[in-house]
Amino acid sequence: MPEQLWLPGLEAPPVPTDGLFFAVFPDTRTAANISKLAQHLCGETRSKSKPLAANRMHVTLLHLGNFAGGLPPARVDRALNAAASIRMEPFSVEFDSALSFALKPRPGPLVLGGGEGVGGLHALHDALGLALQDAGFGDRAGASNTVYTPHVTLAYGMPWVATRSVEAVSWNVREFALVHSLLGRTRHVVLARWTLAAA
């Protein structure tokens, strides 16, 4: 059997195992309602995709990267320091549409989106972006000029569908969190939470 050729510099990159991101979570009752909506929408499309469980419903504020072999402690520390500097009053959010993040005709995520009702999420995203830059993030994770679309992912692998209105889902955002995502294991571990309060 011939030996496999090995070319220096062409090794496959390590597979990411851990992700880090800031997020807000709906309260338990709202998360259950979102999960029911996800089940209904998945049923309508007759897709084999399963909706996300209620305990996985969240809105990502800023994604800070995926890593192989664990989270970089220095990056976590900078994220913690940045978050501790945020001063912002609690706010309400409202999501009132279901839309595809799929590229027609390929399958992709089905999400909840919002219009004017997600303004507070934009403000918190921007504040975190500036705080991350001050904390030494030099990459795109802390950039405030990247396009941010607040959304709640309902299911993955869904067929493309036209944007449609749904019964509005709203809750009061009183805190945000730094989350460790165990990639491929459908687990999110909250590393820290911060209560929103004016200066």
C-alpha cells in the first residue's frame, strides 16, 4: 500500500470545539412560547428539521470566536472586563417576523426577526463593541461597523421561506451573559451574567 504524501503547511486546521459569545436570553415562559412557535413553523414546512429546545433560545449580541481545545483564558478575561464596564438601562424587545437565513434554494436557519422592536439590542451590541475595543480586542469581534441583525434561531436546516409576520414575541431584557458554546454538543454554559442598570 503506498504511503500517504505529507506536505508541510497543508495540514488540516484543528476542528473548533469551543465558542464564545455574548447573548441575552428570554425568560422561561417566553422561551417556551418561542419553542411552540418554532414547532408550528417547522410543521408547516414539513421539514425533517427539529426546532431548537426552549433552553437554547437566545439572541447573540457579539460572537467572539470559535477555538480548538478550549477557550483562550486571556480572551475570556478581556471579555469579562469589557462587559463589566457596560452601563445601560433595561429595555424591552419585540420580534414579529419569521424569516430565512438560508440562501435560496439551499436550506439554512429559520429565525425570528424584528423591526423597531429590537433597537435596544442594537444599542447593547454597539456598547459592547466599543467596550471590547477598549479592552484590547483588535479583530472584527469588537468592531462596531459590522452589520448586526438581532434574531432568535428557531431551527437549522430549514428550506427557504419568504419573510412573514408572526404574532409578536416580546420580553424585558434585564441582563446579558457571556456564554461558552460546546460546539457540536448542543450545550451552552453561561460563564457570567451582568444586570443592566443605568450609571
